Amino acid sequence: MRAMIVGCGRAGAELANQLARAGHAVTVIDVTDKAFLNLASDFRGHLVEGEVLNRDVLLNAGIEQADCVATMSNSDALNAVVAHIAATVFHVPKVVTRNYDPRWMPLHEAFGLTAVSSVRWNAERSVELLVGQPETPSQTLGEGVALYEVQIPKTWAGRTVRELVDGLAVVVASLVRRGHGNMPDLEMTLAEADRLMVSATIAAYTQLQARVRAGA
């Protein structure tokens, strides 16, 4: 997969590192080359220094060939505009934008973008851990669908992702193990304390949680 990351702060660099380690071809764009110091020493992707709103910069970075684009800067306005351009002008198949300030989320929603809000996610996750709210979604993905986190108990250790989600209307987004995110295939073996991120309706998520609790 050919991925383009806009913004090489801590969030953008971490995403670029993970995609590169997973074997994807990664291009990172930032307005200053100092930002590239956030990348891992073994990063082997393509680096582009330039103003991302410059069409030539995007073209030279290969946006026309990109399979996915993630806008990860600290500017919500920049993230939303570049993501909108990637989706509507260059027709990139998959576009994700970072929401830096939750107060700016309506901007991302106005463009119809898939937005990930780390601040909102951290707050909601902390509430869940502190007071226990298992039905709180990690991220709303549109009316009726949200991103949920499922904690894997000991009873499911050693079994596959496929066994857990088989027959349920959920899409597996990622698996977090010891703080590291993975993009798992369905044959990946689960371990105790894994955190599985799934896209689902509340009904499907409730069914999944029931299966997790039942251990079968």
C-alpha cells in the first residue's frame, strides 16, 4: 500500500513508523525538515519538505498514486482542507484526518471526513477505565456506527480474531498489544489484555461483548 502522511509531529511520525514497519511504502510531508527527526532511525520512507497546500508539492510527493492519505498536523483547518482535497480532487481511496482540538470537530464533519480525535478518545477511554462505561464508543464514524474497544480476557487467549468476530456485523480496525498497534488479519492469535478496535453498530458491539464475556 502507498501511504501519504501529512505532518511529521509525534502523531504523524508514529503513524509513519508503524506503516513502514508493516511493509507499506510511506511518504511523509512536512513544512520543515526538522520535523523528520521525529521519525525512527530505521525509517526508510520518502520525505518531502514543502507547503502541503502547494499543488506541486502534493504531485511531487505522489498523491496521484497514493492508496491512502492521513493528515496529521496540529492544525485542524489544514488537516480538513488537505484531506478534502485528497478525497475530492485526487480521489484517494482512503483518507483519514486528525482532529487536534475537539472544538474543531464540526469542521471535519462538515467536509464529511473520517476524523480521529486523540483528545476525545483519551478522555472517553479514561472515563471508561475510571468509572466503567463499556458502551461508550471510542469514536463516532457516522450515524449508527462507531469505533469500539474490546478488552480480550484470558478465556479468549490463544484463539483467533476470526473465531471472535465470526458471524457478527463488525469490522476489525486494529489490535493493540502492549501499547503497539497492529492491523491484524483474521487468523491472528489473540492474547490476554489485547485491545481490539472494531467498527460496529451498538447492536453488533453488544453481541460481541456478550460473546467475549461468555468465552465462546
